[in-house]
Amino acid sequence: MSQEMETIYNKHIADEKLQQGTKYERLATTVVFKILNTCCNS
């Protein structure tokens, strides 16, 4: 999968978790997505 497609997919999954997850799932999703977004897009 290309880097752009993977980022779009990860963003989609993160958005779903942010809408439907528990408080801790939303927190973890935010942290992990930000880490992945900064380390993998550098």
C-alpha cells in the first residue's frame, strides 16, 4: 500500500474510533495517530 493510501486508511480508522470509542480508546487513538503521522511522514 502506498504511503498516502496508508495515511488515509489510518485517518479513517482513527476517525471511527474517535466517534465510537470509549474515553480511553479515543485518547489512545489520538496519541497513536499523532505518533504515526509524525514518524512515518518524515
